[in-house]
Amino acid sequence: MAMLLAATTSCAADRPSTGEDARDAAGKSGIAWKPCEEEPSVECGTLAVPIDWSKPDGPKIDLAIARRKATDPSARIGSLLVNPGGPGNSGVNGMFRPSGFSQEIQRRFDIVGYDPRGVARSGAVTCPAATYNEMPNPIMSSQDDYNKWVGYNKKLHADCRKQTGPLYDHLDSVNVARDMDAIRQALGDDKLTSYGVSYGTLAQQMYAELFPDRVRAIVMDGTMDHSLDVKTFQVSEAAAVQDSFDEFVAWCERDTECVLHGRDVRALWKELLDKADRGELQWPGASGRPVDAHSLKWLGVMLNETPDWRLEAQVLNALAGGPVPDGMPGPPGFKPANGPTAELPTAILCSDFDLSLRGGYDEYADVMRDSNEAAPDMRYNPMPMGDMPICQGFPVTNPQHRLKYDGSAPLLVSSSLHDPSTPYEWSANVAEQLGPKATLLTYEGWGHSIYGRTPCTTSAIDGYLISQTVPAPGTRCPAQESK
């Protein structure tokens, strides 16, 4: 990574006074389990934790938790706490679907999912729909646009704080890490075993800093890098989504199953973006909804996270006037709230990452120029670039810093080489920051997160979770082409 933001605040320096905070505030009460209404084979419960961990006896929030018990109690090792991504993904909802974990992991562990604070059933961050629907265009082209965002954010964050309540000021991943320790206590585990993906890896990193002696095994799959300043964050994201687009184009050139095989895919993509910029691109199908260029770029994220190259080619072909494929996704982009409220999980990101543009529009334009240079086809990654304006003026409670881990338990960081959402270099940086106890597992293929991609990636992660044995340094699993 070319640039790293020096630590402004160290989470290690902001540790709880003792490890008794989580135990006293939440662990004693335990969790009252009962069959989930949505899926009776899964158990559901809640755990009360402090809204403000500096005031463990203060007001509480109920965390929603769900688990599938180990299929072989005699072989059970303990609980495997799953950290969902996003921010904003529900770990409880994930438990209602067939488990993505191997049969051996299901045999050995109670699989436990939860909704992190501010998400879904755990006090979702909500805003009045009327305010949310006034959101300006996320892409700015002048100082006036920047000023509009600053003014809008004052109203947005005030209204969302009023709607959400005091939890709005305590959303960051340090608080989530403390919640994780409370869950660990309530589950009866002496040490934490956790698998996290994408944004969920940030809370795992904070946990390793805060509670290094309580780690049994932590897998960080598709990892956030909390050391990056705003420009490096955006430019590295742009380079990652461009790399995934390049891989898609290369597949289409070599595989006759691509409906665009033999065509200039880059030229077609540029034509679609230009048409969207002019307001002339309609989404195929019944909706006939106009799609702007910023929204169109979401295809480069959505369809490359799995990836689903065959569908990606079919969608682009449909946008160019070809047949609408089965499985055609709905139009990407901003969707106004229809009810009285709207959720704003971006507030969680804003509390963890200082994405402030203190130089106003000039700094924004500089970040955009460098992102465009890193991504000549995609121009930028629409996910973080669209979030950045919302973070202007937001109080950052867990600012970026380099990680420090002084525990004895080994840690496993994993990533694909071609991840459009959490760049491979982020995982490499995180493994380096965590020190000699961290090992980087590389999948030489594509997609966002690698567990379940191939027998190689799955067996390596399973072996670590079960036996706490990390793969040999430099282990790389060969690619298996996805279509």
C-alpha cells in the first residue's frame, strides 16, 4: 500500500479497564434460547449489552442472536461466532438459510450468527423517510455540490439520531468487538472462535486488539484495512473493481459461452456509461427505469463478487438492446424509501472511517482524478465513493490506525487475488500489521471472500478453525474459473 494513515487513536490504548465489563454487563444473564419463528430448527435469543460500554450499568440494547447447534455433541469444540459483512448485513437472517459451512464444521461447532448493533433486529439505524429521500446526487461536480452535502448531512444525522436514539453515537466496531466478547461470555466459551467476512472483519481486528488473550481462532475473509486515509481507501477500491472488470473482459475474450464473445466489451461498456451520463439508458424489463452512470457501475461490484460473468455479459448485452436474460437483476442504485423510515447502515462505516474531505470539493476532485486514473473503465468503485459524501461531518469514534496484536493465538487472513470489494492488498497489509501470529491465505482466483470457493480454500480454513493450525506461510490455492 502506497500510503498508510498514522494512528490517531489506538484501540489498544482505549481498552476496557478490565475484562469484567462484558461479563458483568451482559455475560451473567446468558441467552434464553427458543425456536426461531422463521426457522424452528434454528434457536433464537437476545442478549442485553450496554449502549455505551464506558457506562456498563447504563441503558442497554438487545442484540439479536441465532444458532444452529453442533450436529455431533460428542465432537463439539465450542461456538463459532459469524461476523456478517456490510455494514448492515444480518447475521441472524443468514442462519435461516442452509449453512455455507462444511459438514465437519457443522459437526464440531454451534454456528452462531448475530445482528451487530445498529443492524436489523439489533436497533437498526433508521432515519425519517422524508429526510432520507432528499439525499443529493452522490457524485459531486462543484463546490456548491459539496456545500449542499454538508448542509444536508446536518439535517440527516440530526434526524437519524433522533429516530434511532442514543445508539446512533455508539455504532463503531470497537463497540461491536465488546459486544462479541459479551456474546462469547454468554455462550460459555472461554475463548473466541470467529469467522468473519468483509466489514465483519473490522470488528474481529478490534477484538484481537482489545482482548488478545481471549482469542482461540479468528478467520478474517476478505478483509477491511483500517489503516488507510481517505484517498488511499478510494483509489485502492477503484483499482480493485477495475481489476475485476479486467478479469471479466479477459474471460469474455477467451470463452465462447460469453454472449459478448468477439465484441469489444470495453467499448460497449463505455457506450453504456456515456448513454447513462446523458440520461438515455433505460433498465430493460417491466420497470423501464432510467439508470445513471453511478448506478450502472454497481454492476461491476455486484456481478463480480461471486463472480457471475455469464450473467454479467448477458446484462450488458440486454442493456445494449439484446434479450433480457433469466435472472436479470433489478435496476441498481438509490431506491427511495416507501415507508415512514429508511435504514442507514452507512452511519456505521462513517463511525469507523474518517472519510472527511477537509479541503472541500478540491480534495474530492483530487481523489476522483486519482480514482479515474486507477480505473480507466470503471472510473471508481461506486460503493465507497457513494458512501463518502454521507460521512462528511459525521463524528468518527473509531478513527483509522495501524493494528497491534500481542496475543499468542494464531490468526488467519484470507483473500482472493481478484476481489472487487476488499482489495487483496488490504488483506496483505492487515496480515503484516497483525504481526508474526497472522498468516495470509491466498486464493489465486476471483470473488469476494474465499471460504467455500474450492476444496483447497475450504479445507485450509476448516483445518485452522478445528485444530488452530494455520496453513504454511505463502500458501496459495489455485484458481478454479468461475462463470
